Amino acid sequence: MNHFFKLIVLLLLAGSCVNAKVKVDNPEKFESKELVISGEVQEPLKLGVTELKKLDAKTLVLDPKACMTGQSKRAEESYRGILLKDLLNKAGILAKAHNDVKRIVVIARATDGYTVVFSWGELFLSKVGEGVMVAFEKDDKPLKTEEGKIALVSINDSQNSRHIRWLSSIEVHKL
């Protein structure tokens, strides 16, 4: 069973560079209004935009590069929200043994099924973690329906492939 879960995580990682900006005919059906944080956490959380705005929000700037190609295809964008690692600290990752955190993966899912994966080490021990945000504003305005009320951006990836519009859940799992 453990090998099966590892295979699933590897497949999710391999597929995580699908362009998150594909045009959708009816974006209203995917709009996310609440984020659920669950799994290996001390305190599962349900947060809407109002609750997220009450937390320690930060602003991050996303460079104007495109997924996989590296070509500049859009203007610089600024996002306001909460760092994912701060939300995980608020929920409290369950790690009984000293090295358990090294076996933690964080799976972020959108209402349309789009999924990306982060390791605990990426979020807490590398530059990547300083740029992974649960966002509720873009360029000083609430996120549009096409992006969901809640999104996830990862600005320190070499390519902007782990951007999730319509973010609905964060799951914490131990391998």
C-alpha cells in the first residue's frame, strides 16, 4: 500500500506542469469559496476569504514567465494572501517522531481536479516555501471568478506550473 501511495504522488508530480490558465467556458461552476486543510494535522481548518484576510497576509510578485516555455507572455502580477507554510503551522502538522516531517507531502487540489504536490522540505527548508501562497487578491483586487475566490501560487518554481485557480483543499499526508 505504501508503494502505491508513492506511485500516486510521483504521478501527481509528473503531471503538475499542466497549464493552469486554460480557458474554461463556465468558470462559475468551479469557483472556490472555502479552503479545507485536512489530513495529518492537529487542527483541520475551513477558511473562507474573510477568515484568510484576518491572518498575517503578505504580498508576492510573480515574474512574467509562462509555464514550461520560459517565454514572457504576461505582465508582472502581484498576489496577496497567506504563505502555505504559515497555514500548515496554524493547522499543526502531526509528526510524532523526529524525522516524520521528512516524509510529509502536501497535496493541493482545485475544484476542477487540478492537483499539485509539495514536500515538507520544499515548503519549510528551501526558497520555494517562501513563495508558495494561498492567495485571495491579485493586483490589489479580489480574485476574479476565472481564478476562484481562493488560488495557490508558487513564485519560486523555475517555471510557473504549480499555480492553482479554484483552490479547494490542502491535504497533508505522511509517506
